[in-house]
Amino acid sequence: MTSRPLRGSLSFRARLTLQWTAVFGALLAATGVAIHLGAAAFLSADMDRKVRTMARTEAASATDGVAGVHLHDPPRGPLREDDLAPKFAQIFDGAGRLIIQSPQAVENHGVVPFAVIADAFRGEVPLVTVDAAAGPARVAVVRAGTGEQQYAVAVGLYTGENDRFLRALDRLLVGVWLAGMLATAAIGYALSSRALRPIMTI
């Protein structure tokens, strides 16, 4: 006579614990997704701002009249794999042909589609994601030069660092979610046991 209510109370306690854990887990998962999307949006906007600024600066210095069209690259030296080519640049003539590029860009052709270069010659500052020598990169293209000597200067920043940050953030969020689920299940079980203790006593 006494075992049946006990089994019923244990089943009810388990249902309460599962419901509490499921609700909290869904909220925690939604929070994690929102954090990931917010971080990705911030990094993307920051990358676009940086690459636009660097492209305008490179375009101004490439045609400063010192030695024809040219690039300003940092001094070359030994680099670790993680330090490879944080920036690269390529310059195209009016026909869209690659005429000069930075040492980090080992491509024998432009990494930017011709349609994007054409947009730059029309005065726009297009942004495009490309597969460059050391991986995916965000590239801005701007017009440089005056008169008949018009060039398109493409400057790219590799997105590998941002991608690694997002992967590390995802691992952290998954760990927090798992720990939160375990803690919630334990707390829910303890609270439901305390709430059902008078019933079990009766």
C-alpha cells in the first residue's frame, strides 16, 4: 500500500526535474546562440571597418608620386605560422590586370573578381570575401590615381583569427551549457524532493 505512492511521487519528481532542466536548457542554448551571433556580427563589422581604412590608406600611398605605382609593405622577416600575412595588397590596371602585389600574396592572378574591380573604378568601395594564399580573407577595393592613370587597389585581411576566436567561443559556450544543465538538474531534483517531502511523509 505504501510503495505505490512512493513510486508515483518519485515519477512526479523526475518529471518536475526534467521539465525544469529542459526549460532552463532551452533558455541557456538561446542565450549562447545570441552571444555567438552578436560576437560574429561585431567581428565582421570591425573587420570591414579595418579593411576599408587600410585600403584607402594603401590607395593613397600607392600613388603618392614617389616611384610610380607601388606598395608599402612591412619589413619581411621570419614569421610563425599564426603570423602569416595579416595583410596583403594587389594593384590592378584599368583593364583589370594584376600589375603589382605584396610579397605575402603568392597568387599569380588577382584574387578579386573583375566585377568587383569594375565597381571600384566606378567610385564604389566594394567588399568581398575571397580564398587567398593563406586562407579566407576579407578584401576591400578602392580606386587610386588621377587622370588617365587609374588603378584599383585591393587590400585584404585574413579572417583566420576571427574564425579561431569564434570556434573557441563556441567551445566555451557548449561547456557552459553542459555545466549549466548538470547544475540545473541537480538543483531541480533537490528542490522537487524538498517540495514533495510532506506528501511522501503523508
